[in-house]
Amino acid sequence: MSSRVSQAIAKSPDPYELERLAEELVARELAGSSYAPRTTASTELPIYVPLSHDNPHLTAEVFNVEEFLLSRAHTSLQDLRSELRDYLTSLKEELVLLINDDYEAFISLSTDLRGEGSRLEKLKLPLNDLRKRISESRAGLQATQDSIQETLDARTKLREEKALLHLLLEISESVTRLESLLLISQVTTSSLESHSSNYQFHLAVSAGQPIDANQGNRAKHLARVTAEYTQLLYHIKKAKEENCAFVDEIRWRIDRIQSTLTSDLDHVFSAILSSLTDIKAGKVSDERVKLYVDLTECLRIYDSLHLWRVAEEIMRRDVMQAFIKKTIFPDALAASLSPVLPHTPLPAALSTRTEPYGSAPLPRTPYTPFTAFAIKQNPFEASHISGPVHLLDESNDALAKLYNQILRFIERDFGRIMEIAERVSLKAGSTKSQLSIALGNHDLGDAQQVSVDGFEIMTNVVWAEIGRAIMDELGTVVFAPGNPDKFRKHHSTTQAFIRSLEFLAPSTHSVQNMRSHPVFTTFQRHWQLSVYFQLRWKEVITKVEETLSSRILDPEAPNFAPGRNVFVTAQAADIFTAIASCWSAEVYIPDLAHRFWKFTLQLLSRYREWLESSLPPAGGSPVKPAANITNEKVCISVIANPPRPSTPGVTQEATIESTAADEILLRQFATALVDIRAMTSQVLQLWREEIIMMLPNTSTEDNTAEVLEVALRTQLEQLSALSTSLYSQATAILSRRCCDALLPVRSIPSQFRAMSNKRLPSEPSYFAPTILRPVRIFFGVGTVSGPGERLKEELLRTVSTNVVETVCQRYIQYLTAMKKTEESLRRLKKGKRSTLSIFGSAAGKDDGKDEERIRAQMILDVEAFKTEGEALGVDMQSMDSFIALDQMVRTELVDSDL
């Protein structure tokens, strides 16, 4: 700290800026209380901290004068100077004390090192000699180490050469041993071409002939040869890494061994297949078991050599092609087929597999999810013995008979072979990687080798031949879309045949490979499904448009066909029939599900458009709309000037025409409402019971089914939206007709004044039971039938409530007008009462009795109206308008003060 202070003093004459601080102090004293200090005022008293070595401002790398002074703002400059001088004095004292404490050590340091130079020189002389002797020893040890390393390297090289010689000897012995096992004659190594005549096949059998009993152990012999040959290939690979010329010299011998081995294996395998598929040979059970054992050995050899496609080619050439040629030909559907006889006697292991699946057909194709291997067991966890063959229903179906013939043949001759091949592939799966390393890139002559490892007999042998034969020989018959019914039948039968064929596959992996095969893809493309859909579309839409060409929405129309108890009109019935036919087993094809779904929505939209165009516009009538206007004028005139009971209606003809028009409208509205509700319920039922199960990819994991259901319900909601307008129009017509029945209410006062019999009424008026008669007739209540009889359960109470509400309001209007009329008559009579004769008082009493009888009659009419409304399910007691009506008829007709 003292050094930093001395450096600051040396650099500046006033390092602590005492003059500036003195000036600030003077300014602060002159300013007095108006001076604002830099620091924030604090209510606490400052704590005096003396200067020490722990002060952060003194121990900082760069001393900041302003921060130091601000930290001690409570100290005056004189006190601060005194404090700094005291601190400087303490520092000097500590420095002197430190020097005094270590002074003795400082003084003795120079005396202790006296004479050490000569002593170090004496120690230096023997060190040079020692360094020289160590260098000589190191050089000798390095020479010995190099000699030993050269000897070890020579021995390692000799050991490697010895191992390589042993490897070459092993290769030579293995080649000789293989030639001996394969009975290959020894030839000179001059050239392979000069001795090509010596490559003679040594077996006594030829391709396609049954194998002899003396050569039954030939398969085991070839298995031993294969093991030796695999070991030879491994040794050759090791030798090739050392670039041995010996391998190139004996390459022709290795190729000859390979050719002979594959030739012998092909002949033995072909002979075993011929013996197994030869029905005339009549092999006993023990012989067939031995043949299957030899067949298993051959398949293991093919699998170890990665010659899967070669084995499949032999099976296709010797077994499958012969059967296909005599079974599938252009006239195969018209010719009689010879039955496929089972092998006799039946092996115990196969007795359950040859039983037919029965003549009962499989579940209907559209209603079955397209997963033919859904119930197959996992081939890695369970046995590979599949169930009996699933035969098709061949009654009156030549194509099904042909397919059953093929299925029986595949199950009889290839079922056990496919199971054995699958079992061999699974067992060899754990060692295929090692065998691949052993074989390396050695060409074994398998030109058809593909990326899929293992046997694919169902794909490359069975389906490849069957698919090509059907497309080439029967394509013009099976895939012809001219007749939609036959095309649908052929498609359904063929897809069922493919599923039955997949049931015979040994594993699900085999089924997946079969479906990804190019022949399968080409086979599926041969189905002209778009043409089939266009024919079905034309067939359905022609009939629908012919029915919808009629704009008459009436069940009594000439085009109505009886016997349809769900829909009223033929148009609705035909629309639903068209929708149901799209998803019927005779029409539906799973691959066209998206098109049939779109067509279903289009049919519903077309039916809605037809309804909109067939129904009258809202508030109008298609039959003489002027009748409604005339009827309204008559009603107004009758209210203003009620006629006498004996006076006939002025516009009786207009009223009859209006009633007929209303009947037609109500019948149309009821018909449309019934058909809309029936269409909605029937389509939703069809969706739940059939469509949702027939659509592909509608599992519960995704929301495909929910999206489709929302689309269907949206279309049905658009159709049901018409019901609201129809319901409102029908309610308006019924309300108007019921209100028309209230017209005689205005004539009740005149009738009672004109009556000679002045007794109180005991029965309701003649018109009271007829007020709600239009509603009863519309819903068929108390009658034989009505237009809205099918809507009774859903709409009777709602419509009746709305109609009664309207009638009550009209009733109140009539009574209000009647009361005003009676009040006018009372005022008129009161003005003329002074000019009357002595009988005037008697006339006043008669007027009071008439009013009493009129009120009693109105009460009876309202009670009868109430009874009619409750009979229709209306809650009359909770209806505000009826309560007001009931209170109005029970009050006096004319105020007593008049």
C-alpha cells in the first residue's frame, strides 16, 4: 500500500486533491442548509470505522479518491488528514517490526553460502564418468533388444507363413475331399475348358423322376458336402486376404465343385418333389416321412447356400407349372375339372388338414375386414401347422370351383413344404450372419437373388404362377366389367380366394411379401373398378332421376308403389333404396368405399333439392292463392257486420276452394315431414349397422369414423332444416282453420235476442266441438286416418298447444269486439229510454236476462273448448291466454253503470 501511495505522490503534486476538497467544503459551508448532499439522507447515525488493512478502498487495485472520501463523508478533512497520518505511522512501524524480526535470517543467508562453490565442483567430476557408463550400458541394452525383436519378428513371420501353409493345405485337402465326395474325376490343372467333358453328373436319376430307395441317404450326403463346402469358402476368404496365388490357381476346381454340388442338389430336390407329388406312386406313410426328412435336408442346404430362389424355381418348374397348365386355360370355366385326390394313405399329421372346410360360404365379403391373416398365430411363438383349407361356396359358380381346385392342390402339395421351409428359415435366422460372412460375395449362380432373405414359396412359386395364369388365360373373363353383376361376383370370389390362399401361408410375413409382389400389384390393377362404379352409378341414378322427375309431393300420385310402410312417397323410398343398394353385398366393393360414400352424400343432397323445389314457398299456396285473400276479406266483414243465422255465406265457393287448397298443403307438409324423419332415422340406422363396419380404416385409434359420422349428420341436418319451415307452415294453416270455426261467436248475442224461448242454455254451441276439428283430422285423432297420423307421437302435443294458443288469442279478440258492440247498443238504448212507452221497464229487464244467457252460453263454449284441448294433450290450466279467456267470459258482458 505504501508503494502505491509513494507512486501516486511521485506522479502528481496533489494526488489526494486536497485543494479541490477544501473548495467543496467551503462551498458547502456557504450554502448552509440549502446544500444537497450527494448521498441519500439517513436517519441512522454513522458508525466510525478506523482505517485498517481490511478497508476495501485501500486494498483495491486502483485507488479511487472520490469513493474513499464519500465513504468517510461524516469526517472532516482535518480529521481525515490526521487519521491518514496515523495510519501511515502504523504502517511504517509494522514495516520496521517486520524487518527487525527477520534481520538475523537475512544476515546469516550470505554467511551460510560461503564455500559451496568448491564443494559443487568436487561433486561434478564423478558425475561425468557416471553419465558415460550409463550411455554405454543403454547402447548395449538397445542392441540386445533389437536383436531379440528381429528374432521374434522372424519367428512371427515364420508362424504366419506356417499357418498360411496349413490353411492352403487345408484348402487343398478340402478341395480333394469334396471332389472325392462328389465323385468328380481328377484332371490336370492345365485349363478348365480342355476338361469340360469330364463334368459328368454322377447320379443315376434324372430331373423329374422319382428317387430310388438306394439313394434315400443322398440328401444327408449332400448336407455333409455342403458343410465341407461352407468351411472351404471360409478358408478361401482368409487366404484371399493374404493375396495367395494358390487360390486363383484352384479357382476352376472350386467352381467345378460348386457346379456339381448345385447340380446334384437340384436333381435330388427335384426327384424328392416328384416322389411327394406323385399320386400314382402310392407311397406309404413311412416312405413319405422319409421323403419329408430328405426334403428338409435339401431345404437346409439351399438356405445355408443362400440359394432360395433356385429352390423356388425348381418347385415352380416341376410342380406348379404342370398343374397350372392343365388347370387354368381359356376354357377352364366351361370345362369340367378333375378332382384333386389326396395322398393315400393319409399321414397322421395331415389327416386334419385335408378335411374340407365345408360347403358353407365364408362371411359376406363386404362385411368382413380385409385381414385374411388376422387369426393366424405368430410364427415365432407357435407351431406352423395351419388349419384346414378354407374353400369357397362353389354352387353355380365355375370360378369358385376353379379356385377350390387350386386351393386343394396348394394345401395338398405345398402346405407341408411351406411349413418346413418356414421352419428352416427361422432356425437358420440366428446363424445367417455368420454364414454370410463365410460365403462373402462368392457368386453361387443365383441370378434371381433378391434382397429378401429366406424362402418365399407362397409369393414366388404359388402366387406368381397363379396370378400370371389368371391374368393371361382368364383375364378377359374375370376382369371384364361389362356386366356389373358378374364383375362384382368375380371380384368377390377372387378376393375370397386370395384370403383363403393367405390362410395357407406359413406366417404373416409371407402374406405381406405376397401382397407387395409385383404380380399381386399388377393383378389388383387389372380390376377396372372405376368402370364398374360408373356402371353402377348410371344404373342407380337413372332410376332415381326418373322418380324425381315428378314434382308431385303426394302419396296418392300415380307413381306411388304400395307396400312401403316406412316412407310415404315413392321418391323418398327410391332415394333410400339407392343409398342402401350402394352398401349392399351385391354392389359394394371395399376398394370403392370412398366413391360410394361420396355418392351417398350426393343422393341425400339431391333429395333435399327435390324437396325444396317440390314444396310450395313459405306463406304461399300452390292452388289458387287468391282464395286465401278472399277468405280473409270475408272474415273481416263478418267480424264487423255479423250476418243472421239464416243468411248463407257470401263467399261459400271461395271458402270451399280455400279449404281444398289447405288440405293439399297440409297433406304435402305432412308427407314431407314423415319422409324427412324416416330418411334421417333409416340412414342413421344403416350407418350404425352396416356402413361403419364396411368402411376401411375406421379403427377406434383414429377419428376417421367420427369425421365421417359428422359429415353424414351435417347432410342430414341440412335435410332436417326443412322440417322447421314445414312445421311452421302446417301450424299456421291449422291455426287459421281453427280460428275460422270461431266466426259464429259474433252471432251469439243476436241469436239469443231473437229467440222466443228465454231459458238458460245447458249445452255448448254447435261450433264449439268443431274448433279443433282440423287438428284432429290432421293427426287422425278419432278418425280412420289423417295426413299426419305418423307424426302424432312427435308433434301432436306441440302443434295442438300452438294452435290452442292462437285460437285463444283470436277468441279474446272476438269477445273484446263483442263487448264493445254491446256497450254501444246499451248506450243507444239508454238514450231512447225516456221516449219509450210504459212497457219500457219490462224491456230493460229482458235485456239483463239476455246478457245472463249469453254469458252462460259463452262459459259452456269455453268449457267445451277446454275439454277438446285437453283431449289433444294440451295443458290448458297452465296456458296464460286460456286463463285470460276463461276470466273474460265469466265477467259481465256490459258494465253495470251503463
